[in-house]
Amino acid sequence: GRHEVWSWKTASKESLCLMWQKVKLQLMLSMSFLTAVFWYCRRLYSFLAQLLKWWSNYLQRKLIRNLSVLPEVDLLGYSAREWKGETKQAKQMREAYEELFRNCHIKYLRQVKRDNYSVVRAVLFQIFSQGIHFPSWMKERDILKLPEKLLYSQGCNWIQQYSFGPERYTGPNAFGKLRKCMEALKTNWAEISATRDHEERGNLCNILFSDESKEYKLYEAIKFIMLYEVVEAYEQIKSREEPVHNLFSLLFARDSSSDPLSFMMNHLNSIGDSICLDQVELFLLGYLLQVKIRVYRLHRFNTEEFQVNYPDEYRREWNEISLLTEDDHYYHIPLFRT
């Protein structure tokens, strides 16, 4: 009996050892497999993280490279880099920048791309980045219908001679192209102004102002709105229905813009191509967008024309934006800090 019990125990023990060897082998194989999977996943994760980081840096570099409104830089640092030397002009410019820093509380600036859309870009960028809504007259009218109204209701078929900045385009397709420009302005303005978060709104602006084709549509829409306002004012003057703003009298007093057609041919068509907005058109721009545009003209330092408002007559409820220029041609955006 004892021999049978001993044999049973031995057989059971051997069976358990054999089973444990098999289970142990399976566990070791499983652990090796899991270790290999973990190592592979870790390597894959590291590779994907590096790839994502590289792609993010690439997109960021590309975005910054294409940005037409650069990130902010220190005002006095910019002045020191741009105006080195001891010439009379360099000294005057450095003094003007120091005046802005000390007494106007301007500590930084954002450089704006130097082309013939410079001032329109600087104005529109600030309107968007500040979340300023459509002017009241745009809320009352559908700006998408302005090209149609000008062409058909008011018989201005000469708008087929409209040129789109550097794209010297004329012809019967001008109407459709203008319509697309108006759609781009309305859509982007509505989307960005409805964004309450300041950081998110800034990101939307950076994306928009790094796409040249979209940008140009915005500027051409603004130019066309300027033309539309000039036509409206001209018709009011001819019919003597109601008085118009003094800036229109100033505009029509020029030999080169005595009527809407000459204004378009001699001024608007070249904006973005060979010329920038002049002083009269800056008045018009502020008037139609219903913003007070304060311009710091550094080349007029120590004169009454150092700070100028466009238009000089504005309503209290209008938003204020600021520009900085060294030559009345290229403009930058000053940033205030208290």
C-alpha cells in the first residue's frame, strides 16, 4: 500500500513538473513576444513623435516664411538694427522711435510685408485680429451684391476695365472675379470676428495672412468697396440729394480723379501693382471701414504731422487702429504696452 501511495505521489509530482515546464515555456515565449511588441511599439512611437515634431517645425517655418505680417519684435531693437550710423536721417529716426517708446507707450511692432498692398494689409490685419465687426452700413447691405448693383443698376459697365493689382486683368470676367473677392472678404471677416478667443483669432489671422492668393482677394474687395463709395458719392453730388463727406470733395478736386472712372483708372487699378494708397485714399479707407486710423509718421518727427488721424472727423463709437510709417509708403503695426 505504501509503495502504491509513493508511486502515486511521484507520478503526480512528475506530472506537475512536466506541466510547469510547458507552462513556463509558454510564459517565456509570451513574455518574449510582449517584450518584442513593447520594444517595437516604443520605437514606432518614438519615430512617429520625431516625424510629427519635424512636420510641425516644417509647417511653422513655412508659415512664418509666408507670413505677410511678422510676429512682434522689440521696438527699440528694431530701430537700432534698421537705422545704424550717424547720418542726420538715422539719428532722427532713432529719436522718433524713442519718442514712441517713452511717450506713446509703444514697446513692440509687427513688420508688414513691403509691397503696394502694405497699408491695406496693415489696416485689415488689425481689424481682424482685434475682432472688429462689420461697419454698420455693411450690416444693412449685402456686399456680395455691390458689383452687380454697380454694373447693372447704375450702368457702370466700365468696371470691366478694373485691374486686380499685380494681375493686370481687364475684360468681361472682371465681374465674376470681383464677386469672388467680395465673397472672400465677407466669409473671412464674419468667421474671424465671431471668434471670441484672442489666441484662436490670432491663429486664424496668421493662417489667412500667409496665403497670398486669399490675401489679394481681400485687398481687391476693399479696393472695390472704395470704388463703390466713390460712385455713390458722385451720384449724390450730381443729384444734389444730400451732402457728402468733405473727403469726397477733396478726392474729386484732383485732376486725376475728377470722376469715378478716372479714380479707378488713375489710382485704384495701380494699387497693389505700382503704387500704394495716398493720403486722400487713407481718409476714404478709414471712412468706409468706420475705423479711426492713427498713423505715426516718423519722417515727420517734431512736426504737427507726426501723428495724423484718417479720417480727421470720426465718430466716438468707431474703433481705433494704429499704423507706423517711415516714408508714407510702407507701414508697420505698432503694439502698445502700459
